[in-house]
Amino acid sequence: MKADIHVHTSDSACSSMSLVDAVAAALSHDIRVIAVCNHDSTLQDTHFGSIEKALSVRINPPARCENEFYIIPGIELSTKYGHILGLFVNKDIQIDKNDPLRSIHNVGGLAILAHPFEQTTAFEKRELALSELLTKIDLIEAASARANYKNRNANNQALKLAEKYGIRTSAGSDAHFPKELGAAYMEIDDGFQSLDELKDRIRNPLKLHCKNSKRTYIAKSQFVKNKKKKKFKCKTVLFYLYCLMRDMGDKLCRK
């Protein structure tokens, strides 16, 4: 079974993707599990009454699905350590920015260190900054479709950190738009019968898959964010053009 456990919807300031569109995009890639991790807000605030209900939801048209489709309620926390994903969390989570892992674990969630080298190539410095977390984190995201934009080796460095500390790894597209969803995903055992069994499958993925998202999607996120704030910035247009040229260059190189 395929799972993409890092997905945003329009509840994130930098995404315009609806939950229905996210599900439809997932199904187009035969992905049956997604974790919706919006920035500093839980999915259940607006969509679901309980984790159990969210996990067992069956999606009908416009997203046709013969088997169960599972939506894991999550959150992407902005902390002094960087971004941390909390999976299986609900609206009752009490966020302590100084101890985000305890906040997640207190509600029975899984804590994932998201794209830890997205913004830096300095391995030792980043390792030291994360030292408090590395004995308590559940997973490290080592296959992120957006992580390699600034640091080409971001995913490789995340994998290196995970292997050094014996921490299991995860994959997620970090999708903000439908065409990004499924760019990174992990294979997990299916046949789970309970919440705890699904958590165990997430902790122990069979295989990770990842390809880089187009840079223009990152620029598009800035457009969406500015639009929601009702702001226009020339540098966002220039950034989009830069990303477009880089994407075109990558396409020509592949040919």
C-alpha cells in the first residue's frame, strides 16, 4: 500500500488544494493513505470529529475509490528546531514550542523531523542543533519531494543522520498542489485492523520513493500566500520566472 504522509491543503497559507482534490490526486497515483499536515493547524479543527472517523472515511465521487482510503490527521509545527510533523493528532493537542515532541506524544501521535537539511548543507552544525530531539523523534523524513531545491543533498543528508542514530525514515511529497502529490511516498504493509497497527506500519515502511517536485510549485506557493494576504510582490514574479527557467533547463538536460 502506498502512503504519502506529508500533504497540505488550503488550510495552509501557502496551499490552494482542497481536501477533495488531494484525495483525487492521491487516488490517481494509487495512493491509499495520506497525512494532512497543515502549518500549525490540525485537520480536525474543521473537517473531522475524531481520529477514528478521519481514518475510516470512505471517499465517494468525485474521487471514486473501491477500497478504503485513509486520511491521517496531522500538523506541521514551526519550532526552533525546524519543521516537525505530528501524525495522528487532534484538535485537543496543546502545543509547547519548547518541547514539541512531548506535545505530539501526549496525544498518542508520531513525531517526524521534516526535511531537516532543506535550508542548510552544514551537517555537523545541524546535527548539534537537533541533538535534543534525536533520542526522542520517531522518524526522520529522508525522502521529501521539495527538500532538494536549495540543498541538492538534503535528502541524502537526512538519510545519513537517520542511519547514524538508528532512526527509521519516512517519505512525503510535501504537496501543496494536486500535481505534486505522490512525488514522494512510502510503501507500507496493508491489512491493518486498528489505529495502533497503522501507526506501526508508518513506523516501519517497506520502501521509500521520491522524485523532486518542479521548482515552479515552490514559487506558486509564494503566490498563493501573497494572494491570501492580499499582497503583490515583484520579487515573487521574478522568483517564479527563475524557477521556470531552472525547470526548463532540467527538462532539457533529461533529454
